[in-house]
Amino acid sequence: MPRLDPRRLQSFREVALAGRISVAARTLHLSPSALSEQVRELERTCGRPLLLRTAHGVQLTADGQRLLEHAQRVDEALRAAEASMDREAEEGGPLVLGASQTTAAWVVPHLVAELRRARPGVAVRVEVGNTDAVLGWLAKGTVPLGLVEGLSRAPHVRLEPFARDEIVAAASSAAPAEILRLRRVAELDRVPIVWREVGSGTRAVVEKALRRAGVRRTRRHADLELGTNDAVKAAVQLGLGVGFLSRWAIRTELATGALRAIPLEGLRIERAFSWALPAGGVSGIAGRFLREAQRLAAGTVRPAWFP
């Protein structure tokens, strides 16, 4: 008999334990048809049926039950190997993380502080770029884990929502009257906008929200495009236009009155901060960091800083 494919064996195990192909497909992040084909390929390799398909799900045949016992032992061995590698990686470090600019400035430092309470000596290196850059690093294997804005798509990368954020239209308290009098989203066409660069998660979310609100900008000659949140914030503080910024990124300026949130009727922009994960999962110190962050997000009592 040909050698069994470990991936098909894992797929079979998930289907057998779930009792339904659709449920197992969600767990494995596969389409039901792709998962069904993997199980059929395994049955062809074994030369016998392993599952009985019914209207209520699937049931194991006697051969399927025997194979499941072996699949369970294989899974246990893999988990033990991963745990061993996790321990070795944690001892050696460092944690390498890719982060978009907003998450790097306002979320990642708090998460690192939580990790260091458990592992005071862990070394950390954060690679900062826009969302597209972080997804590219992850796809290439440059970083093992990323935290980005929005739900952009990238090949071989899975996104898992982590926390919520709000993007607000902000202006200097000393901005020209035409900016401070803005009340409706359609009026944005009258004033310059200070944008992040193309590829920024913030910009992508804002442009999508404006399109949904029916905004078609025709006055673009006075717009600015800048490469960092701090640059956008500085330009807005100088009265050069309206900027769209994370409420987290400008909470100090809002509190002091240096910036003002402009409430625009018909426009509310919310987004997710999302973990960017390689298709094969995360292990080692990066895996521990991810699990700690997920524990915080799932807790009934969250830290005061949590977005």
C-alpha cells in the first residue's frame, strides 16, 4: 500500500471527530469540497471506505475506527514535538513580530509587557511597516507572526480578528472654519484630506467606507499623502486638512484639545486589528505570545488598555 499522506490523515481525523465535513472544514480553513476530496483520496490509498456519509453527517466504518486510533497517536506525537520545539525556542528567543504602524505604536507594547511578566528576559524585535508590507513579510517567512489593521487578503496568510478600533475624522482645533464646520460626509469634497500612503490598512478602510457612503471626491489637488501616522497627525495639527486616524493614536491630542474629532453624519468607520498567521500555524515564542494575547482578548475582565 502507498504511504499515507499526513495532511490527509489529519483531515480524516478532524472529520471523524467533528462528525460533519462542514464543521471540520471550518476548523481546517478549507472548503467542504476540498476536504471531502482529501478524505476520498485517503480512502483510495487505503483501498477501502473509512466513512459512511449520511444526511446527518458521517459515521466511521470499522476500518475508519482503526485508522482514527492511529491518527490520534500521530497527532499526539506531533503535539509533543511542537511542545518540545516551543520550549527550546522560548529558551533561545527572540520574539520577532511584524506590526502595522498603528498596532506597533498602541497595542504591541502592552502585549509585550504582558509577555514579559511571565518571561522577564525574553528579547523582542518588532518589524514595523504598513499592512501590505507586514503581510508580505509573513508570506515570505521573514516574520512568524503579524498584527495588522483590517482584513486584507494575502496568499498563504490567514487573518484572525483580535480587537476592534475606530477611525475618526480629525482636525486641528485651530483649523480653518470650512473644516471645523463639516457635518456631513458629502462635504468632505470641499476640503483637503491628509492621507496615509497606498498600502496602508488605515487608508484602505477609509476609502472603502467613503465609497459605501457615496463620496466621490473631485477636489484632490490640495490633498496630502504621508507615510506614517505621526506625519499625518502633525499635518492635521498644522491645519493642512482633515486626517483619518485611529482614535487610539490621537487620544492624548483629543483629551488636550489639540485635535478635534469631526462627527460626520452617515460615516462611522470601525475596523479589526487582526493577527496575520502563516498557513502552517505559529510555534515557539511567537506561539506563546499569540496564545497570551488570545487569552487576554477572550477574558471577561480585560486590561484597561485593551482596544
